[in-house]
Amino acid sequence: MGRKPLYVDGFRPVDGSGVDSPAMRTAVVTGAGSGLGRAIAAELVGRGYRVHVTDVDAGAADRAAAELGAAARGSALDVRDEAACRGLADSIGRTESLDLWVNNAGVFFSGPPWEQSAEMRQTMLDVNVTGLMNGTVAALGPMRAAGRGHVVNVVSLAGIVAAPGEVAYSASKHAAMAFTLGTLFDLRRSGFKDIELSAVCPDGIWTPMLEDKLDDPDAAPSFSGRLLTAEEVAKQVGGLTERPRPILIVPRWRGPALRVYDLFPRLGLRLLPLVMWDARRRQRRYKRLIESGNWP
């Protein structure tokens, strides 16, 4: 006679047997009410994870979780709230293993820094940097206790190049990159060999973050490469959970190409008019494709 179903922190059994699978892993995804975060949550559910779908918008988190099925649970989480991040991580750690935490929540405002309000700049720092730090440190509590786990931080290609028109956003992502790699170094220095940290640096992704930027010339750098879909980036993140690496650039070739501008800033200044012209051209092309229904 089989044992009774075990309900863990609001989750229902998902293997069809009435018994929770002991092999099922647990993940948290922030900013998962829509866009890339939701796509990552869906990818992880498909890979056999229980997923805590979190978002500052509780309704969006609940709707996304409901769409993903029994292996997902939605809840509100403002990543700027350190105590809330710690509370979620600790509550999971008390009842199950916290195997994966994906810091995806982020905000983006384009424009020269002197045209942005102090509030806009501070919001990007609060969410993109402090929020990512809060989530990372919160997750490392139960992970360090267990001696294993994986934190994936969604950064951006803006974290490895000073993107014109997006410099305050880019500055926040540079900080996120430094924190991710530096924390990984400190984990190894402290003897934690089985806790991984990964920085994911995708090119521009067609999500709600960019949907109102098709006519914004300052946001043109986000369209300068190959515009990605949330699903293809999520698939890359899924693969990263199986084969961790410190940095994942999507597409891979874009990282070395963009680093040229940081290594040779005088060359970058000379090429800037051509680069921005080409980025704007690509942006207008994507607008035509999207509005005609031919992309994605």
C-alpha cells in the first residue's frame, strides 16, 4: 500500500503516483511573472524542478505559476527587500533542498545619464544590483549549510561593455557581473567546491522590457546584434544547470566582439557613429518584422 501524498510548502505531487519524487529539485526564479523569468521557470519545470515563481507583482506570479502547473508555486517577492529574500530561502531550506536560485528580476531605462532622474538611476541600482545581491546572499544561506547549490544571475551583455544610450543600466550590470564572479571566487577561497555561481549575459531579448523601445534611438544598442527570444535564452539557462560555468554569453561570439570597445576605447569612439547607425538600422528592421508578424 503506497504512502500518503506529501505536500511540501504548497506543492502538489507531480509524478502521477501520489508520491513526491525524491529526486525532484527546487528552484526559485525572481521576476518570473512574465518575459524571460517566466520562460526560465517553464524550462525548469520541464527539467523536473519544483519552481517558486516570484515577482514583485503577486498576481503575475500567481498567474504564471498556475499556467505552469502543479510543479510551480507563485508568490510575491520584492528583491529589494533583503529580509523577504532571506525569509523565502530559509523557509525552503527548512522543508526541502534549495538547489537553484535564478536572479532574473531587472529594470531598464535608456537615455543619457544627465537626462535620467536620480530616481530612475537609483531604481536600476536597487533592483539590478542590490536585488541581485540580496537574492544571492539569501540563497547561499541554505546552500552553504548543505554544501551544494547553484545561483544563476541574469546579467546582460551590457555587463561586459559600456553600452552608449544605456550607460546607467550598463553600470548596474557591470556591478552585477563583478559581484557574481567575486562571490564565486570567495566561495572557492572558503572551501565550497560544490556551490556554483553563473553570470548569464544575453544579447537583447524580445520581452516586455524592450516592447516599448522600438522607436527609442537610445535603446538601439539592445537591437544591435541578433534579437533573442525568451525561450531560447531560457533553454541556455536550463543547460547551464546541468553543466555550470562562470559566464554564459548568448550568442557566444558577441562577448569577444564587444570587449574590443572596452579594450580599445579610442577605437570605439571613432567607430561610435557607424556602430550607432547600424544599431538604429537593425532596430528599425526588427520593428518592421515584428509589426508585420514575421518575427519572432
